[in-house]
Amino acid sequence: MQKKDMTDHDKMELISRVELFSTLLADDLSYVCSRSGFHAVPEGTVLFSAGETAMQFFIVKKGSVSIATTTQSGEHELARYMSGDVIGDFHFVINGRYDATARTLEKTELFVFPEDGFTFDRISDEKPDTAARLLLKSISMIESRIRSTERLAEENAPWIRELRKQSYTDPATGLWNRTFLDSELHTQLSGTVAVLMIKPDNFKEINDILGHVQGDEILKDIAALLIGMTDGGGWAIRLRSNEMCLVMPGTDANGGWKVAREIQSAFPSIVPRGETHIPFILTASMALGVWPSDGENWQAVLDRTNQVMQNVWKEGGNKIALVREITGEKV
């Protein structure tokens, strides 16, 4: 394959269409671009053959690729991929073997991840956080494909429950993850639901002064506090980095406010491990929204509550804000 130049902007446009990369952070996407290649491939080039292990996958920028299988009666085309299509991503995330052969039908331009010579193990060594997010998304993709192709499987089968639990759980904290919030939670809501967005105010200082190991332990303690708040029902969710939320069904603004005050009171008791000799008091920026009283659209209530929380944090934090109080009107 002949390597070609491609701007980071063009690469970003292509990878934004890939399901596997849909939950990555900006830094992750920059890394993916740096470990990807862009190639011009002649007509008739075999990208991979049946039986080969999937070590990379492809995005067609220009041209076309045929996926075919060979039987005793000859070669049979199974699919044809055109500009913008992704080839082989599912086999890549499961480290599986291709069950067909991919061949270009004309001169074709391809985005390839990872670039030749890079393995997923090497990516894990260089960027473990990025690799973890890729693995988490791959589990979600696997579950999605299983659900779409195995409709006859019993939804309550133990292995389905376990797979769903894995795909929706943040491995670092034990909280539900953003994928669960975006794709599943809304199907389980009814009545009045309070949502509390939470962000520790001085978390950057923890990492800068005490190190990321201490920061990770603080995150686990915050997660344990939030999980304890869901004993009566609800979900504690990690949104991204150090931002989390509580979704509390059957809870109005008064009930949500009481929970927020309880969390506010508990935050200072979360302290670094060991002897640090550094005065440290943990506080939090919080915002409380209520669905549907703050808006009939659940996603709009989530987005507005998150924005209010961000504003509280930028203004110095250590405060609980109500969405309705801030806006003066419904979302």
C-alpha cells in the first residue's frame, strides 16, 4: 500500500464516523490519529483474507471494496463497501479471524487503524486510558451486535445479564457508565426523577500535588459515597473523568436537595491515603434538575443540569444550584 499524506482534520472527520471511537476524549482521538495511516491502494489489492486474525481495520475514503467468500461453486460477494464505510471493526475489537476476503474493486484510498507495526498491546502500553476506553466501547459493540443478531436469545439468560453489566459498568469506579446513561437509562424512567450532577472542585490539585494514584483513590471514595446513596433505588453514573451524577427516580426537588446536602456534608471526610502533611478539604460543585418539571425532554434536562454544574465549578464551586433557580424558566 502506498502511504499518503492526510491532515489531522481530515483524519478526525473520518474517525468521528467510527462506532468504536464514539466515546473517546479529544486527547484519545489525537492519539488514534497519530497511530493511524492513510494509503492509496491499487485495484485488486487484498486487504485481508479469510482465516487471518484481525490486527487492524479500515475506513474507505474513496473507491470501493468487495467482501467475498469462496465455496466449491466459486466466489460469492457478501457485501460491497463504498466511501465512508468501515470494514473489519467488529473483528478487530474481538481479536477475531476474518471469515471472508476483502479486495479493492478500483484504486481506493483507505484510513487504517492501527498503522502497520502497532499492536493493541503496544497501544495499551503507550496510552492505557485510551486502550481501556476502546475495550469498554468494544464490549458495548459486542453486546449491541449480539442483541441485533440473536433476537431469539432469552433476555434474562445469565450470560446476557453479565455481558450487559460489563458493558455498562465503569471498571475504575464500579459506577454505571456514560453508555448506560445514553443508551439504556431513559427506557427505565417514569414519574418524577431528580438528577444531581457532581464535580469535585479541587481534583486537579490532588493529581498535581499528590499524584494520579491518590486521585484514583479519591475517585473510588466518591463513587462509594454515591453508590451508597442509591440503596433505596437509582443510579450512580460516571460521566467522564471526575464528573459524576446521581439519577434518583421517585424524587422531587426537595428530596434531591436533601441528598445533595448530605453529599456536600460528606465530601470533606474524603481524604488522601496515608500521611501527606498537606492540608486538604474536598468540596464539590453540584447542580440539581428534575424531570419532567424542568423540561419534558429528558436529554435536555440532563444537558442543562450539567451546564449549570459546570458554571458553579467555574465560579469557585462548593455550592449546590437548582436548574430552575438559575434559569428562571423551564428547560
